[in-house]
Amino acid sequence: MPSGTTVAKPFYIPMSSAEWGALSPERQHALIAGGKASQQIPTASQVTKPPTEFQSPKAKALLERIAEGNEHIFALQQLWISLELCECAPDARQFGLWFYKHEFEVVSDAFSETAIWLSKLRQKGPEGGGKTHDDKVRYASAVMNGMARAANQVTVNQTFSDGEELPPDWGNLDATEKRKLIAIHKSGCDE
């Protein structure tokens, strides 16, 4: 791992951000490499024990969604850091809000758009045009909201902006594929 690289704390490590930040990069990497089942992971001071087996299908489905969400949130944290959007990534709660409000692809594509925006600003001047951490978080959120609004408008109207109907498999497409189709039909309308 390159020196100076910040590693986001995985959801399954019960430490505060300050405790995680106090660890050496080597120790952070070792804890991540050990995975969720590692005996090296510190134990939380207060842990509630779930029932041994859930009977409710709704409870099982919710817990599966939470586990999947935690994995996606960790991946999104690493993407934010790898794109070097900011010295430090937003906290896990912010990533959770983004993930639960938007599809995974929308969040990751918004991070890419934010990186492009910052790159353009950096070409004009040092330090990302003086944008703060909060400015970057707000920009990424605005991009996500814009992407979601465009997809929702098309879905509600059942047609693209050029009047063409949605393909029959629209509901099975992921967010990236939907945005590509929306852009194609929008650019066709502008000509």
C-alpha cells in the first residue's frame, strides 16, 4: 500500500474513526486483509446478540440487505479515496445515506463526475478551486439527485424526451444502462 494512502474503516470493525485513524497503515491493512472472521478484530464494548435463528422471512431479507449494503458502502468508501476527491472520506453514515437513497451505480458514477469536476477546477487553480470537503459532498449529492430525477421522469412518463417508448426490459436495466439510454435519446432530441 502506498505511503500516505488513507484507508476507510470497514463497517465490521467496531472502532471509532479516531481509533481507526490512530492505527498504523500496516495494522489497518492487516485488519482488512484478515476479513470479517479474523480473530484480530477488536471486540466492541457493547454488542447485542441476535437470536440464533430468525424465523421471519422479512427479518432475514432485511439482515441480508443490511449485510450487502455494508459491503457496498465499504466499496464506495474505497472508491472515494481512490479518486482522491478529498483528504478524508465522508463518514460511514454519509455513505449509508447515499447508498440507501440511490442505486450503487448512481453513487459510484456520481463520484466519477465529482472527480471530473474537481479535475477541471484544479486546472484553473491549485487546491481544487478552493472547494471544501462539504462542497465536494454536496456536489456529489447533487449529481446523484440529478441522475435519479432524470431516470424517475423517464420511468413515470414511460417515454424518453424524444418521444420514443422505453424498452420492454427497462425495469431490469441497471442505473448506468438507463442513464446511457436517457443520454442517447436526449442528444437525439437536441439535434
